[in-house]
Amino acid sequence: MVVKLLLEITDLAVEVNEKEILSDIDLYIDLGETHVLLGPNGSGKSTLFMSILGFPKYKITRGEILFKGEDITNLSTTERVKMGIGVSFQNPPAIRGVKLQNLLKIEHHEEGEELSPEMMELVQKLKFDNIFLERDVNLGFSGGEVKRSEILQLLAQRPDFIMFDEPDSGVDIENVELLAEEVNNLLDKDKKPGLREKSGLLITHLGYILNFVPADTAHVLMDGKIACSGNPTEILEDIRKEGFLGCVECCKIH
Amino acid sequence: MCGMLQDTLKRAEKAKEKKALYGEDIDLEKFIKEEAGEHERVSKANEVPKKVQDTLLKVGVDPTEQERSGTFVQMDQSRVCTTCTSESVELMSMPDALEKYGWLKDYMWKAVAVDADKYTAQTGLREAQEGGGGGYFIRSLPGSKDIFPIQACMFIGDQNVAQNVHNVIIAEENSELHIITGCATGSDVTSALHVGVSEFYLKKGAKITFTMIHNWAEQVDVRPRTGVMVGDDATYISNYILTSPVKSIQSYPTAYCSGNNSNVVFQSILGGQKESVLDMGSRVILEGQGCSTEMISRSVSKDKSQIYARGHLAGRVPNVKGHLECHGLVLSDDSLIYAVPELEGASTELELSHEAAVGKIDEEEVLYLMSRGLTEEEATSMIVRGFLSIDIAGLPPELAAETKRMIDTSVQGM
């Protein structure tokens, strides 16, 4: 089996408003792999996420990001997305007058007045209907609706590498399973590990979603550095028992 | 000449030099007062020159007249087309209407004062000299309801003309009337003046929706003057759309909610481009028990445009309600949005509120759309278009869909 590196982050340091938030970040994600990023609030999880996405506020002061073998460190968000990076946000902004349907058309490259039958099937799968599609994106959406809409948009886009920021926060149990099913679908989990072509990076606080979405590797981010990497089940177990600090201490010993 | 007309003329004469409160003062002598009859009359809207037809379409006036209950087209000072197929609505030119209905003069200059400023004065004087000037008369018969709108277009075809229009619109008791009006200029006109006086009268239980799209040329000055008298249980809904460049437009329509439980909605979509100066307001005088109003305006300023978004809510009796919402996006450093929301409460137990915000496009929204693959430019224009596409309430479903399309087309260029 030929292992192919999809995302390579080497020696990355990131500043926000002239303050260093991340440093010494090394993160390598292979084709078909799902990694999970754990860490307490304020540890820099979202910063890493936005830096990979290329948001201008996140200034890369050192290191590089390669995607599909190409250096994307200085590319715009649009260019990165066009290369196959996708994202589901935790708290996306509401945009007045921009309907969910319009976004789906762009994401699925559709020109028609109505959505294609293929797209409508996904809409129904995510428990939305035509009336909901006419709503301004994220405006007055409930927590669960936001998450389902983010996943639906990713299903329209079908990116090769997807970052999920807290995909299960604020979602009731019944919908977590629905969301997890589609996250698995997006990440090719129905295929055998060696045959998967989609990769992902999950940010999760509590790790609850990992009960439904299996991850290959976990990383613990502490104070802007990756303090520990390894088997997700073991790391989660440690965190549950000892908290983040205890887990990191344990990593240092090994 | 009857006493009332003499009095009107006297007042107009006195106000000939009276500057308007807002907007740049225009030298009326610069423009040609072309006579009526300069342009040929036709019997159907699709008989007007092809070039004009294309322009009409852009402002929502459909030359095929499908799903329209009537059409009125005025070019410069000449009415060129008046058709009406509806049995529930009357549509005539003002001279014809004045000849038919002796009582019509009782409705003239009652909702708009002839001596309000030099523009109303000029319109009053011209119509007296020309034996009833330009403009249309629309009347929906008592209890009638036609879901198809009357369409009217004021078109400027000749260079440097002053177009004066005086419209009277009457919705009789319990009738429902929909009007689409478009104003436009011929492609070879670079300079002109349009003064449009419109007086609306809504009787008990009546409803009027009035959707107006303006598409003037870059050197055209526009001074509409509008007054609306709203009776008991009546509803007036105005939608105004301007997104193309114009030299200057200044308008401050006033609705008098004197009827009990009457309701007025003003919605405006303003796109400032090039060196346009848009001074647009709306005023509602709430003086009937239980009446209410809502004003919504969305402005976007580009290039060197200046937009003054004014609004005035005046509550004069108890138990009235009004809300004013005024949002603006400033897209260039050389442009300006000046929002002036005014609330005037002159009674107890009333509720007046406003919400005004002027600013830039939220960067977070742009980035969100970029993270879906749009370029920064595409994202910005999608947000601007979304911002301007306010939902139009109160129209029958077919007309609402069409109006939505008209708005979408208008904001396409922003």
C-alpha cells in the first residue's frame, strides 16, 4: 500500500494581532486518514484550523503548509478551497439575503432555477425542506440546524480534506447520530482504510462524536503546541481520567 | 375659471422660486418645456419603438402587457399609450380624466401642496397652461380587486426636456389596486429633469401596492413629490428601487394615516453609483386611532455617490405604532451614507422606534463565503445583493415573485 501525504504542516508558528498563538506545530495527515484535535479552551485549536484555511488575521510567521504536495502557505482561502479543502464552522455568521439554496447551487456547481434531484435527496437526508432552503443562511438557525446546514454544504462540495470544528456541539443525541453518519460518509468511512480517499481533522472538546466517527490519530494541543499525539481511544481515556494536564504529563514521560 | 383653480394658480405663482428643503437647487430655466403631442400615440404598448420597449422591460413595464390590467406610457410631455383591459380599474390620462370627472379637481393638490416648492409650483402652472398636463389617473372601483397590476412608465426621450407629471390615484372603498411604475431615459439623453407629483387617496378598507423602479441617466435630475391620504382600515405599501446612476434625486413622500387602523409600509432599495446624489426619505403622520407604519431602507454607496436616507415618524394620537429600519453599507471611501431617522411622539401611549446602522461589509461573512470557494469579489457582491434584496410584503404571490425578480435584476449591477 502506498501511503500518500495529503497535508503536511512543518514547524508552523502563527500570530494573531501580533501575539504568537501557535508554535512548533508539526502535523502530517495521510490520504484517507481522520485525525482529531483535542485540547482545552484557548489552547489554539481554532487558530490552527483558521490558519490551515488561510484566514488573513492568522499570520504565519514560520514554517509551511503543504497540501497535495503544493505549498499553500501563501495562498488565499478561495484558492485553498478550490484545491479541495472544506470546512464546517462551529458558529458561522448569518448573512442576510443570501439563501441556503443559493449557496448550495454554488457549492454543487449548479446553474438551474431549482436544485438537482441529487442535491434534493441530500437536503431531505439532512431533514431540510424547500421552505428551509429559502431561508437566509444561518439567520435564526437553531444550533442543530447550523450543524446540519454546514454538513449539507460539505456534501454539496465534496472536498478532499475536511476540517470539522465542534460538529456535535449543541446538537441533540438523535441528530448527533445523523450528523456522524454524514461525517463518516464525507470521510469515506464506508470504504476499507486503504481505499479511503478523503481525509479529515476533527476539532472536539468533549470527544463525544468520536463514539460515532472513528479517528486514526489524536493530537492534544496545549498552549499553542502539540503536546501529545497518539491513539485516540487511549488519549481520550487519559484525558477523562487525568484531565488535559495529566495526559500531557504522561506523554512527556513516554 | 373657478375660484379654487385661481387660488391654486396664485399659490403656484408665488412659490415659483421657492427652493426645496432638501436636495440641490435646480435651475428650471435650463430645461425645455416640450409640448404634448411631440411623440406619436400608439394603441398598444408593443407598438412603441423597439429601443424604448427594451428600456421599459428593465423597469418592470412589460410591453407585451401580459398579466397587466392596463398600461400608461408617457414620453417627455406626450402620453403615447393608454390601455386598460380591467373592468375593476379605470386608467386615463389626466386631461381625459378631468374632462370625464368634474369632481377630480377636488382631489388635486390636496395630498401634495402646489406651493410646497418650485417643482410642485411649476407642475401646477404647466398643467393649467397646457389644459391638464402629463400624468395619469387611476381609480379602482369600490369592492374591486384585480391581482394584475396597472403598469405606468414615465420615459424621457429627448435631450434637456423638463418632464412634469401629475398623477392622481384613487382606491375606492374596499378595493385592492396594484401599480408598477418604471421611469427611464432614452439611451441618447444625457440631461433632463423629471418632476412627478403623485397624490394617492385610499378610501375605507382599500389597499394599494405601489412598486416603483427608477432607471435614469447619469445627468438627469429627479424631483418626485408624493402625498398619500390613508383612510380607515386602509393599507398603502410602497416599494422603491433605484440602483442605477442618476445625477440627483430628492424625494420625501408623506403618508397621512388619518384613518383608524390604517397601515403604511415604505420600503426602499438604494444603490448609489458614480456621482449620484440620492436624497430619499419617507414620512408617515400617524393621526388615526390604532394606525401603524413600518419603514425599511437599505442603502449601498459606491464610487463617489452620496445617499441621504431620511425617515420621519410622527405620532400625533395615542395607540399608534411605528418602526423605522435604516441600514447602509459604505463601499468606497469617496462615498457617503447619511442616515437621518427622526421620531416625533406628540401623544401618550404610542410606540415609535428606529434601528439605524451604517458601516462596512462584515469581514467574517466574506470569509465564510470564501471558505465555500467564492473569490473575495464574488463573496462581496453576493453579500451586497443579499443585503439589498429585502422581502417585499403585501403583494399577491404572482406579483411578489415578479417583483422579487425585478429586484434581483436591479441589484445585479451593484
